[in-house]
Amino acid sequence: MSSRLASFRGPSTPTSSPAQHKSPNPPASPSRLTESTFHRKTRTLLLELQSIAGTWEDLVLIDGLKAARELVDTRTDLDNALKVIPDKTPRSRIVIPKLVVMDACIVRLDAVIAKLRKQFLRMNNVIENLELVLVDAHKVKGWQWVQQEPLWVTWSLEKFVTRVPQLLKPYHRSLALHIDLANQLRDHSATFENYRDIINQWVAQPHLEGAGWEAAWEEICEAEVERWSSS
């Protein structure tokens, strides 16, 4: 958490879980006409985090997985083809086309890693912007409003801003894992079992299990952010 948030730690600590039941018209929730700039900015930034997490999933489970599987399948096909051709038969006509495909797959994996780095940077920037919303709200609305007043349902602005950075650690670990897995896929001498384990880890994204956006934050935003589903 940024050092500029240290001064916002108040004497009372809100509970960690979201409201279990969100009433259709909670008394403390601002109406569309009375929502402040701070409400709108907070919702917009949370939606951006949701979008980043969705892009992350697409990069890993669509683009990255397709390139990784094609790389492994092409290597396997090449190994099988080389096992059955006679010793004196020229191998270049078999090997070269497969190497071209494998190199292209590695280029695509590198592109996926670069895009994941970009999404992680975007996530950091959004969280920094949320911190700035809190700082500005404190100047305009005062300490009690940012720490004790529910922004929509039960969570205060301060609670949103101080909890969201918890996303960074699992996504940073997941980025590091995929960088390592992409490097392992470059090894032409790995066994089929090694490749299978790499693919399984790629799909599982173990560091996001229970800690990624969908698992940790989507339900909270559904319960605590007014008009979340219709945004």
C-alpha cells in the first residue's frame, strides 16, 4: 500500500467480507442525481480492473494456450516423424518446416508475455489512481466521509482503496510463472511429460486460484457497488 495512504488508517477497522444481502434501495446509497465525482471515479476504476482481469484471462487461456499447444504438438509430430524415416533419408525437408512453425509459436508466446506485462502495469496504474481519488476525497469531504461513510452499501471509500492492492501480489506471481513456463517451452530437449506439466500449469494459473479478480472481487463489487451489473 502506498505510503500516502498511511495517514488514512482510522481507529476503527471495517469487516473484510461484503454485505451478504444487498437491498434494492439501501438508505445510505446515493441516487444517480446525488452521486459525487468520487463515486463515479471509483466505479470506473474498479470496472477497469475487471476489464484488465478479463483481458489477462483471454491472453493466457486463448492466445497463450493456443501457441503453447501448437508448439508442443509440432515438436511431438517432428519427433515421431524422425523416428520412422530411414537413416540415410535427408531430414531437412521434414525438419525445416516444423522449425519454422515452432519459431512462430515462440514469437507468439513472447508477444503474450509482453501483453501480460502491459496488463500488470495497467493494474498498478489503476490502483495508484484509486489512491489519488482517496486523497482528493479526503481533502474535499474530510476524514469521516472517506473512512466511515458507506460509499454505496457498507464499504467506505477507504476500504475499497486499501483492499484493492491485494490483487497485485497474485497477478505478479502469475506473471512470473508464465514467464518461466514460456522459457521452459523453448527447450527442444524436454520430454513429453515435461511439456504436459507445463501446459497444465499454464492453464491452472495456481496463483490466481481464490485470489484473482473473479474469485476475490467480482462478488464484492456485485454486492457493494451500485449499478455494477448495468455499468
